[in-house]
Amino acid sequence: MKIDMLLAELEQHRSEHEIWPRASHADVAQTEADIGILLPESYRQFVTQFSNGAYLFFVQEVCSVGNSNRRISSIQQVFHRDWMRNRSLTRMELETNLPFREGGTIKRKYLVPFSLDSNGNEWCFLVEEWIPREEYPVAYLDNRHLKLYGRLEGFASWLNVVCKSKKEVIRTLYDDDVLEGELGLG
């Protein structure tokens, strides 16, 4: 589904979200400069056309950009950080290869969080080797076990799951065996 259609669908359910004023292009540029990578176009459209950070259906957070949203962390505030312990990740932690549940690995330094959850985990853009792309795949990082789950094509695919299920994306993609057994989510 295209991002324009998803944003229109979110707009139809505006009362079912906690939203804030839209980001400016300067907010986006500030975050991109702070992290050193261009954000995917679909995410840029989300923050500049819908809301600069949000709690979609009051269950799924989307991080903000710039410094204008005081309620939801901006990407640069959580980038390369252990945000639950409020500390920067070490060089060794950033160089760690993290496994995907479905196979393969990626270095932690190539993860750019865009959605945090109350369990200390995060949905991340996978910016493999800092190669600029219009869109990046996304995956859910289990920070307790340092393992990635639910690899999706990109932010629009992730947003499509949120719109269809109106639940946390990870809870839509996996059954209770994975959610409770592997991830420890109740």
C-alpha cells in the first residue's frame, strides 16, 4: 500500500491516535544531520504530512524528528543509545552482529530506531552499510536478547500492518509462542 493511502486512512481515524503538529522540513533535516543518514521518504511524509511523532491507535508509537515534540522521543535522541538505561551504546556494542530470527545478521550500528515500546524494544530502519536508499527495510529489535524479528519491506509496510490490525505490529506478526516464549511479552 502506498504511503499516501495509509496517511489518508490514518486521517480518517484521527480521533484514535495521539498526534502532534506536523514536522517542518527543517526538523527532518536536523535529525538527518544529527544521525548522518537520510530518512526514508515514507517516514518523512508521515512526520511532515500527518504528525511529528504519534501513538497510533493508542498502541504503537512513532518517533518524532527535530526538537519540537516534547512528549515523544526524536530519532536522534534514541539513535545509538540504550534508551531504557539512558546511555550511549559502546563502540563494541555498535559493532555487534545481531541475528534475525528468520536468518542473517546485521551490525547494530546500522539500526535506526523509529518506534519504541514499553518493553524496552524498538522498531528500526535497517540502513545496511549506510547505503542511502529511498526506503529501508525495518525490523523489531528485542533488546533483552539482542535479536531481530519481523523484517518488513519498509516503513509503509509496517504502517500498513498498524492500520489493518490497530494493534502493535509485533503482536500482529507473531503468535503467543514467539511473543511470550521468545520475546517474553505478556
